[in-house]
Amino acid sequence: MASERENNYRQLAKGVRPVSADCIFCKIAAGQLPAEVVYQDDLVVAFKDIRPVAPIHVLIIPRKHIPDLTAITPEDKELLGHIHLVAVQVARQLGLAECGFRLVNNCKEEGGQVVYHLHFHLLGGRQLRILG
Ligand code: 5GP
Ligand code: ZN
């Protein structure tokens, strides 16, 4: 049986984005699960976190299923740049650009990652504490 990665490459070759069947963020990106979307385009979706830890807590995800930051490849360079541009745009949209904000990725177990679809937390709306 073909591995998930092989299947993903096949889908890419056919112009279909790789998605993971049991991934909640793939489902949100596909509109199969509800979310409060604040921005979306062909490459990314930004939506409000269901359990916010700050007055503004948005998750920015690629539509493509990448499990965690260590799984990125040189092919994803443009996507990662785009995610940062979108983060700044969403920060402006939500009134965070002047006072500032935090953009965080939790990577794997010790980094505190719970959902294994790459995402960046955009946090703001109050003075944030030191990390760690
Ligand atoms: P992680 O700990 O993996 O970096 O962050 C996962 C984040 O996803 C958490 O902040 C959690 O509250 C959020 N989350 C988990 N499930 C859902 C969901 O179904 N909808 C939304 N909007 N956020 C979710
Ligand atoms: Zn996914």
C-alpha cells in the first residue's frame, strides 16, 4: 500500500492539495469543520483559536498538510514567507500592528504542539509575558 507521503505527491502531481484524512485543520481549511475565519486565500487560512489565551488569538495554517515545522522543505520557502506576510496583514486588520503581537510555532512534543498540522499562533491585545 502506498504511504501517505507517496499519496500526497500523487495528489500534488494531479494539482490536488495534499490533505490528511483525520486532520482537524485540513477539515477547517476545506470548510468541512466550522471556524471563525478572519482571512483566507489559495495558500493559507487564518481563524480564531477555539481556546484563546489572549484577547486576540488567531491560528494561521497552510492549506497544504505539513505535520510540523521540521517537515518543511525548500519547496515551502515561498509558503512560509507568505504566512509571515499574512500574519502582518491579519495583525493590521485586527488592530495589533501598532502595539505589537507575537507569532509562535509550537514544534512537536517538547515544543507543546498538540495539533499536527503546521500552524502559527498570532497572539496579542494585551502585554504578553516572557516565553518559556
Ligand atoms: P498547538 O498546541 O498544537 O500549538 O496549538 C493547537 C491550537 O489549536 C490550540 O491553541 C487549540 O486551542 C486550537 N484548536 C484545537 N482544536 C481546534 C478547533 O477545532 N478549532 C479551533 N478554532 N482551534 C482549535
Ligand atoms: Zn492537516
